[in-house]
Amino acid sequence: AFLSAEYTSLPRSVTTVTTSQGQFSLVVNEAGVWRLRTAPTGYLPLLSRAVTVPGDAQGHPAGGTITADLYVPQPNAQITGQVTGPDGAPLAGVPISGVGTIRISTFNYEATYGATTTTGGDGRYTLPAAALSTTQPQSVTLTPGRAPGQPRLVPAAPQTVSVVRGGSTTADFVFGLGSEITGQVVRTDGSQRPVAEAEILAVLAGGSFGAPAATTQSGSDGRFSLIVPRTGTYQIVARKDQYVLVGPDAQAVVTALNQTVTADRDLPLLPSDGAEVSGRVLDPNGQPLSDSFITATTADGAWRAFTRSGVDGTYRLGLRGAGGGLTWRLEGAPRTGLVRPLREVTLTPGQIIVGVDLQYTATTLPGSSGQLLDRAYAFLAPAQESGQPLPGARVVARLMGTAISVQGVTDNQGQYRLPVNQTGRWQVQVMAEDIPRGFLPRDPVEVVVSVLQQQEVAVPPIVFYEPNALVQGVAQRSDGLPAAGATIRIDGLPGEPSEGVHVVTTAGQDGAFLAAVFGASPAISTRWRLSGDPLEGGRFQAVPQEILVLPGQTTTATLLYQEVATVTPTPTPSPTVTPTATPTITPLPTLTPTPVPSPVETPTPTPTATLPPTATATPTPTATPLVGTPTPSSTPTLTPTVTRTPTPTRTPTPTPVPIGTQIPVPSPVLPTPGAPTPTPTPVVIETSNRELRLEVRPDAVQNEQGQPVSFVVEVKPTPPPPSLGQTAAQPVKALVIEISRADTGQPVQQLAQPLTITFRFTPEELASIGPETIVTIYASSDGGQTWQPIPAVVNRQTGEATAVVSHLTIFTLAASPVRAKVFTPFVLQRAGVPW
């Protein structure tokens, strides 16, 4: 019999054929979960028996032999039934698939088998099944497919039935009436070629793609057909391994059943450039979560990618990078009673980051991630992660577009009951008078209720935050003047904890503004949108920008007001001007402008034009065309505009030093009391052979009172150890970093601010280890007796391995040979987190 083993973490499989005695042998090179499959003639196909191959921390198998016997069932039971449409008419040609489970508790054996059939002209079907006993039932899950030639019929939901050996079970299916949504998936790399076998997901607006209303796959021409069960506005996305989705969701508005609607746009997919992120999805106890939906989104929302975790909780996302680094935001799908995980990674083209685990955390309030509309939760989250309930608050739900509303009061646990009997979109909010003083108000949350379906509607949590961060800056017009009195707006962004929160302040006469906002997490920045109201009747428009906020910190930004139109004032008569005289613009050749200093130099007063002796000294209005009006090249501008450009941030220049040189680092100058504390510019040290680069902040070493002190950095060479304990990694180069206080000479082990180390390596240095390697940074805290990998980012294109550490010891760059490319999810962790 032909037999295959499929690896659950990567698209890899091995195959073999059993002997005449039914024996088989498979050789695998990766540790993890493998699924065994076989389909001998005369037997029911064995779909999956999971076998776990043990291994080390890098995913290399431990060796040895694993015995995994397979029991392939013969048909000894049956399931019969009929499939009909919404009008009761039989449906012919409907595929029926069944997945059964065989359990033998004595041997701790569990495997699944499959069977398929189609309905006849009378809509009836017979599906073979298997069971081990006439008294102990085995379960079988039946799933009907789409009815041929009936694109608007919604397949009935799957059913799970029980079978016994020699028995017969009945399961009928009734299809419902729905609507069809069609569209196409195309490549957006310029070819516009169709993308086949892409997974298409559709949800009602505002829903989660982790629980789609309908799914399907695109055909060879990239086209797809979805069947949705009810009316409404649907959001549609496409996903495929090693592709990213470009642009916003496609939409389709279904206004009635039994109709075909085309999505408002194609779904463009862009191939990955080799950049990749992988890791595991874990529950609050650290156990893997299978079939968990994961979304990756760029900061501007232009690119997205989706995937699901495997049976062992591992996931893998092919993404794209950028030359200066492209930041992706990874998040898990909502789960009742759990706080979904959020992680950020920054990728360059071809860069691979592994070990980015997504772990859910529990909340102190059961169901705080959303419950039924008549049993939801309102709670606070000022600084704690879990938040506190808000008792005695009036909660009101309003049916949008009507005067209908329902009101309730939260109990001591923050719970409330709001019975509704109207289908539509409802807004739920806490009345403003009941929001605790000092907390920021927020927009209502919206939910869709379908009373006819008796739908259980999940209400997002109503969370209020207390300000814990500041945003300060200057609003400045493009003509160099301050935007005095401008209304400054700081709004939360969709998908952020700040969503629905709006903060408004006013700029002073010098354009300066200050506002109190919040950062929801000390680990991941909260995103906000900074903008402002127009000035001078729309002549100056604010250029919106995105800002990042962390709790306890001050974010500084400059808001530019760009001139888009000039309102010409009515000229005021002057005593020296004849009333009938018409002002003229002196041609450019007769003007001698005063030189304008560079914007980055010391600001000077606005330059004026000096007229020659023959020119009239009468003030002449400036003629400035509106946007879009062609300007003749001969028309001068009499009043030059000085645009103050912020001085660009200087990149610290590395100090090349030989190995073993001591580098003194002075402590930063303490700021004036009451003034904002600036972030010190790091000192960059690079060995003369360019094999090592250090970045250390001047405030990395502090005294007993928490004040930064001067210190000395020394990099000492050390021979690579012969081995790294029980690991398979082979050392390439090693070093010791020593830091001591300049005032006492006392060595420092723990830093107040993390240190960034970068090893550089060449392909030749790795060639002796193997044609393909996994590069990792290891550290030893016991003088080289034991070693462990530390979080690092490895970029093979630049030949760099970078890690952020907070304590000093021996560091070694090592590489492990592999037979094939293996992306293990537990070797490295998110870069930038101090080890």
C-alpha cells in the first residue's frame, strides 16, 4: 500500500510502500508533528494519524526509531439520507463527505478516515462507515457540498452522527436559499495574471475573518463563487501561502436572497519577496492552539496576509520587506474570554524571523472579549492589563436610523442586560455622565442584530482609558509662521485600543500644543492620527500623520499646515496712490532680491525685494494663483517664502577601534528640572576589522540613586568554544564585552538600558559547516559550561546577526547545518526585546 507522511509545520512530505507483511519505514529530518496517510484498495482511506517526532530546541530530530502501527478500517456500517432544497425538491449530484474517528483506548490509538459519495436523482445517498464494536459507537461528521447548477443554494450545516459495527444511521440535509457573490483573484505584480487555489473568505461587515460566513477557493482562472446565507454588506479577502493581499477588502452588498452580486473590486495578491515570520499560537497556559486565525498588517494597512495555525500551533507567513525595514503587526483572532495577542516585527527583503509566538492572555472578567448583546461587559483599563468593572453605569443601545433605544444599568460586575427585538445595526455606549472623571470618552460600539435568525451577537468590550502619556509639538504653516489658535485633533485608529477615542486641543500663539492621551501597552506602541482643522477659510490644510504612543512617555511631533489656496485681500487705498491707478507687477529683470539664507541656518526676518531707482515705491499686492492654475514663467513672486525644514536626525558615526581597546563613554547631561527628558544618542563602537558593532546609550550605567554615570567599554577577543554543549550548533566567532564604572572601576553586569550587538559574517565562514545553515547567537552565563540561544535577527543579505541584551557575558555566533531549510518556531524570539 502507498503511504505518505506530511509535516504539519511546513509543506513537506515523504512517501513509501508497505511490504507484503504490511510493514513500512519512513525517514524524516524534522522534529514535530507528522500525519500518516494511506488508502489501500478495499479499505476506507486513512486521512490522518498524528505522530510526534521528538527533537532539540532547533527542531532537529533526536534520532532513533518510532513505532507507529496503523489500523486501516474496512466498511462495516453505513449512513443513508436525502438532500432536499428549500422547496422540498430532491437535489441530485450533491457531494457528501464523511470524516470518522477510530479510537482504541487500550493502545492510546486515534486516527481519522474518510469517505465520499454523491446523491442520486432522488436526492438520496449511501455513505460507507466503520466502527470497531456493536456496542460502542464511533462518530462520523458529514459535510454536504454545493448543489450542481444551483449557485444560490446554501449547503446545510455539517452533522455529526454515531455508527456501530453492522449498523445503519440516517442523516437528512435541507439546503437553504442564499445569494451568490462572484469575483476574481489576480496578481498585482504588473502581470494581472489570475491566481488559482486562493482561499476566499467573506464576513458580514465588522465580523471576524476567523469565523467567516462563507469560504471557497478560486479556480484556474482566478474566479470564485461564494454562497452567503443572508442579506447584508460583506467584506471579502483572499489568502494564499507566500502572497500578501494589497489594498482594502472587496465589498459586496446583498440586498435580497436568490441573486448574484459581483464584488466591487478584484482581490489583488502580491508574491512574497522571501521575507518570512513564523512562530506558535498559544493559550494562556502556554499550550498550542490549532486552527487559530492570524492576521498580519503593515502600519499603513496597505498590505495584509492571513494564515491558520497547524495542529501543533505553529504558523508561517510569507510577507514582504523594505530596504529600511517594513513593520508588520501580527494579531490573533478574537476568542471569548481571552485578550488576543499583538506583536510587531520589522522585515527587510528576504529576512526570516522565527520564534514570534502569539500567546493569548486571560481576563479577570469572564467573556470580556464579547458576549451576547443582552449580557455584555463594560469595564475600565487605566493601567492594569485586566481592567476593573464599572458598576452603576447607564448603558444605552440605539437602533441606528431610528428613535428606538433600550437602556440598562451595569451591576457590581459591570454586566448589563439589554433585550432587543428589532433587526438592524445597533450602537451601544455608556452615558457620558457615568464615565469616571479623568477617563477619556469614546465612540459607541456597533453590532448587527438579526432577530429573525435569533442571532447571538457579540458586543465588543466598552473600555475606557485614563491618560498616561503626552503628545506635544508645534503646528506650523508652510509660509513659516506658527499656526496660532489652530484646533488640533488626535484620533484613535481602527483596530487600535485607541479606536473611537478623540482628543482635541488648541495651539497657542507660538503654534505649540500639548494633549494628554494614552498608551495601552508598554510593549507595543498605540497608534494615533494627528491632524487639525483648516485655517483661514481653508487656505491652510493640516497634513495628517500617524504617531506612536507608549505609556509614561512624551511623543513629539510637528504638524504642518500646507497652503492650498491664497485668498487675495481687498487692497487698502494709500494716500500716495491715485485712486484710479492700477497696481502693476514689476517684471523680474528689474528686481534685485535680497539673498535668502538656507532654511537650516539661523532664521532671519522675511526677505524683501529691493526696487531699482526707477521703480515706484508703492506697495504692490502679491499675485498668487490658485492651485491648478498655470503660472507663466515670467510672473515673479514678490514675497519669498522661507520653509523651515526640521534638521534631520544625525546617525551616530561608528568609532573604529582595535579589539581590546577601552572606550570611555561620558554620562549624558541631565536636563533642566521640569523640561522633557531627551533620549540620549547612542554611542556606536565598531571594531577595526568590522566584525563587531556595538550601540550603547550613555545612560546605560546608573549609580545607586538611579543617575547615569560615565563608564568604560572594552571588547575582548576570545577563541570560539569547541562546542556548545548539547546543541548541534558549531561556533564561528566569540567575544566578551566588559563595562566598568569610570568613577569606581567597578565592573557592571546588568545594564539600565539595553545594549545592541551586531556580529558580521561572510558566506565563506559558513561554508565549512554546510551548504545550508541556521545562524544564531548564543550566550553563556557560567563561563562557557552551558549555552542557550538569545533573541536575534539574522539577515543573510547583509551578513549580520543582531541581538539586544541587558546583561554582559560571553557571546558566540554559531551556525547549524541542515539538510533542508527548516524554520523552527522556538529558536529565536522577537527582535528588540532585551534578553
